Amino acid sequence: MNKALSLDKLIYKNYLKSSLVPIFAIELILLALYFGVSYYITKKSQETLITQATTNLIEIGKREAYSINNQLLDVSRLSQIMRKDHERFFKNPTECFLPNGEPEFKYHQNGVYYKSKDNGGSSTYYESNVKMTPQRLRKSRCSEALDPLMKSIVQTNPIITQAYLNTYDSFNRLYPFMPDAPQQYGANLDVTSYNFYYLADKLHNPEKKPVWTSTYLDPAGQGWMLSNIFPIYNEEKLEGVSGLDVTIDSLLKHVLALDIPWSASAFMVDKDGVILAMPKKVENFLGIKELTEHNYQSSIKTTIEKPKEFNIFQTQNSTLRKHLSSIFTKSEPMYEFTLEGKEYIITQHIIQESGWRLMILLDKSMLFEPIQKLKEQIDLVGFGVIFSMVLFYILFFLYLLRKSKNVGMQIAQPIHELSVLTKDLGSKKATKLEALSGISEVDTLTQNFNRLSTELDTRTEEYIQSKLREKMIEKDAEIAYRVGLFESASSYLHNIGNTITVLNGKVIMLRNLTQALQKSKMGFAKLQNMIGHLKADSQEKKELESYVSEFDKALSENVVEELKDISDSILQTTEYATQTIRHQQNDFNQSHATLQKYEQRFNIVEMLNSLLEDYHIDLATKGIEVKLQTPKELNIQSVKFQFHSGISNLLKNAIESIQESPQKGAGLIEIVVASQESRVRIAVSDNGVGLDAQHVKKMFSAGFTTKKEGHGLGLHAFNNFLHSINGTISVKSEGINQGATIEITLGA
């Protein structure tokens, strides 16, 4: 056997030869750096920028949606103020206040009755088909009292362009003053046929609340707009509909004029998918032009809404329509898609007041433009550096090539085998190197590797066996626990079933005996009737009377005695059932040490929320309100299913108590959870039927119940469980129909 060479001598002797592999690896790394570093930096920069951009866009959208919602809320609040003013006008028909002096009215040549001169207030219009009665003349004149508020609202809110009142008899009062109202509206204008009227009537708006319309063409000549409208009732009569107008032009100028980074654009969509307003960039993206103005060549005789191409569900581009529909349907805050080779990001936020959506569109190419310019500069610098380094290492490589060939083969072969076996180390048994290389250091490494592989196999086998034993122990414990629960429940049900069977038998006996008594009474009645028909001194009559007396005596004594025996038997059976239940409860208390093995730490607040969710439908249908006052999180250590069952029973009792009380249909349950140091307090209160003072002390006794169909075991069992975990339960009530409070205390 040849003597193995030492590795340091071999490296010293063949130093130049051994440089072949490192030099080749360096060349590959440099090439990879050339192609990879620039890509990696660009990719990471894009990812970071996308993350920042989406976060910023979502935050901007959220902030602007909140701002728009506030502006719309301002409009709604102003409409409520105007509503009260208009309702006051119709409820006081005798009042007539003229804040701008006596108005001038006249008939137009087309038959319209209107206000002919601007006195600083609103214009008025009565269509030609309406007969001008004294009441209508008064309405035209005295509704001048509404002008100051309407004028103030329009002048102080920048997005409101018009305020108006339309009545059921086609009367229109509009601010600002419209001098050509008869010409603009035409001879006849049935306001009740427009969406800014009928959407607020009783059929479409039974709740009588303010309503936002979709976009429509204004008959008054202000172009495309939308309105916040509200009904005006006098008692139950709909006098008319008033509203505040917001034009699309004002919405673009005062709402969507947002300076968003990366040249992003915001646009507004209503709850049906119709685009309410959009800037130029969105027009170009969608291929449609926003409608802000209209050339009024004739009067508008019906509601004209935006064309169907303004609905995102009917966009002509099928790919775009699919993406927009998906965005709208999913209601996610951010959505990315590709259209015609370009990537886009859209964010959306719902405006709560109207159900509209504020959407922000971002072209990714605008986002990545600065990064692409930087990448081009980095590439130019990288090309120069890589070219210089490659040239240097090519010359160096040629120098080392001849000297590194032999030593490379000698060292690389055993190390290669070692690396291959190392890959399978731990996953395959008996991973060993058989052949020696002839290099002492490499051979020593091989032997150490073989010992390591053997030791690893042994330790792996021991670890697997240990884990298997742990799993078997856990499985055995789980099976034992489930079997214990099953046996306990089976025994309990068996005992109760036997008891009920005996009771049923006794009840049947009582029923049979009762029927016998009923028949006996009929016999006595018949005998008495027969005796009554006999002669007074008849011997037969005396014998019958004696017989009846003896029979009555015997029957009474026997029946009473038998009834007494049956009653005693029922009492004994009932006592046995009570003892059986107590025995089961004692078994539970004695098994507490075993139950402790199955205690777990859980969030009581989360458990209560889950429990209320289970009772949600029952509470809602019975008109019961639940007020829950808890900390954000409160964890306790207990047997969760026992605790959950007890609290569920308390909630069920509270619901039943309310249903039996005068508060039925207007019930209230309050649950308060609080903690102080190591103590936890839970109070469940209701405004139900309450308790007599004499019943309070008996509430947790076995068999005691105030319910017709109760068994008196639920609270008793929960009380036993709480005592077994060092807890208490108590009840308080001010009396009948005063509600009750049950308080649970846990901890020392």
C-alpha cells in the first residue's frame, strides 16, 4: 500500500495547478453579477416602490374618500335643515313671510305662471295645465319665505349649485333665479316623472330619508348632475320633494381635483357601476368623454341618465370590462391587472354616505420610469467594470491552465463524492464512503464522515421512536377522556331512563284507577236512582241501601289505600331519581382532579362573542338587545366546554325570562366582564320576569326551578362546577318583573 501524501505538501507542490477551479468559479460569479445585480436591484426597487405606492394610494384613497364622505354628509345635513324649513312652511298655511318684498308674477305666452322679476330670491314655475287656485297662488307667493335658507346653502357650500322645491302639483321653486324658466322648462313639466322626485316618494323611499340620485341631465339647464333629495310631508301627505344639486363639473373641480403622486387619477363610480365623474386621463383610458355640459335645444321632458357606455359593466373593451367588473364585485382595496401589454393598479374605497366608490388609477410605467433610467446608468458602469475584470482573469486563467489540471483531478474526485453523499446524509441509512483517496487529510475526513453518518442514523432512530411514544401517550389520553365522558353520559342517561320508565308505569296505574273510580260513580248513581223508585217500607229497598253502603265503604277504603301506596311509590321513585342525579354530580366533583388534565387557557371574550353569534337569530327574532362590556382580551384557565355550557345556560334562562315578562319584544341583556389582579367577574343581567325574595336562596339547589318545564339541574350543575374550580355564583333580583343579575367570580 502506497504511503498517503499529506495535503499541505500536495498543495505546496501543486499550488498553481490547484487554482483552476477557483478562477473558473470567479469568472462565472462575475458573469452572474453582471447579469444579476442590475436585475436584482431593479426588481427589488420596483417591488419596494410598488409596495410604497400601493400603500400610499390606499391611504390617499382612504383619506380622500373620508373627505368626500364628509362633504356629502355636509350636503345631507344641509338638506335636513332645509327639509325642516320646508315642512314648517306646509304645516303653517296661514303664515306668509316675504323676505325680499312683494314678488311679481305673470302668465307666460305658453300659459306658464311664473315669477317674472328677480328680487334676489328663487324663480318659480307652475305648468300651464295646472289651474291656478287661491291655494296655488298663495303657494307661489308665500313660499318666498323659503328663499333665505336656500340662498344661504348654495352660496356657502362650493359643491352645491342649486336648491329647489318640487310639489306634487308641478310647482317648482329654484335657487339661483332662472329668468327663462317658462322657456327652459316648456309649457308643461311633470316633475313627478323625474328621478329627482319619484326616488323620494313613498313607493321608492318608505323610510322618508334623504336619497342620492344617479347622474342625470338637469331640466333647469345646468348640465349633468346628481342630487340629494328628501320628501316633504304634511302629516301623511306628500307635499313635494326638495333637493340640493351637485353638478358633475363642480364634483370634478372641488372633489376630484386631487394632486396624486405618479400621475395617478381619481374617478367616481356609483353603486350600480355608472361613472359619476372622471378627469381627462381616465377619459383617455376608458375611451369615453365625460359629460359636463349639454346643448339644450329643447326642453327635457323625462329623466335622461348617462349612456350605457358609462357603466363599467358595459365597457366596449371586453378585457377591460372583465377587470373592472372583477374590481367592483370583489370590493378589495387594491387590484392589479394588465391591459394591452401595460400594467395598472386600481385602488377603491366606498363612500359610506352614498354608496359610491372613489377609484384611483395608476399606470405602472409612470411609477417605474425613474428606476428604468437609473438601471440604464448602472448597466453602462457595469459593462466597463466587467470588461476589465474579464480581460484580467482570461490572461490569468491561461497561465494557470497547464499547471492545475492534475492536482485538480486528484483533489476534486474524493471531495465530489463526499459532497454527493452529504446531500443524502440523514435521509438515507448507511451513507458511507468506501474508497480512500490516498491523501491523509482527506482519508481522515472520510473516516470521520463515516462515524458521523453512523451516529446520525442511531440518533435519528432514537428520536423517531421517542416521538412515536409521545404520540401514543397523547392518543391514549384522548381516547381515555372520550371513553370516560361517554361512559359517564351513558350511565347518567340510563339511570334517568329507568326512573322515567317506572314513573310512566305508575302514572298509567293512576289513570286506570281513575277510570275505575269514574265507573264506580256511575254505578252509585244508578243504584241511587233505583232505590228512589222503590216503596218507602220495602224490604228490597232496605237491602239495597245496606248493600250500597257496604260497597261504598269497601271501595273507598281499598281505593284510598291503593292510591296511598302508589303515591308513596312515586315519591320513592322521584327520590331515587334525585339521588341518581346527585350521584352523577358528585362523580363530576370527585373527577375534578382528572378534569384538570383537560383544562386549557382560552380567551373568555372570544368565547362570549362566539356564543352571542350562536344566539344571534333567536335574539333578533325576539327583539332582545344585548350589551356586551368586556376588555379587548381576557384569558382564563379552565375546562372550556363546561364553562361554555354554563354561560350558555345563563343566556338561555335570560331569554326565557324576558319572554315571560312584560318586556317581551323589548328585552335587554347586559353582560359585563371585568378583572382585577387574579380575580375575574362576569355579570349577566336581564330585564325579565325577575324572582321572589323567597326563591333567591333556592336558585342553585338541585331540582329547584321557576320554569313550568324546567328540571332544576342546569344552575345546580354549573354551581357545582364553579365551586370545584374555586369559583362562586350568586343571584340578585329586586322582585317580580324587576329583572335579575347572576354574578360569577373566578380566582382567589
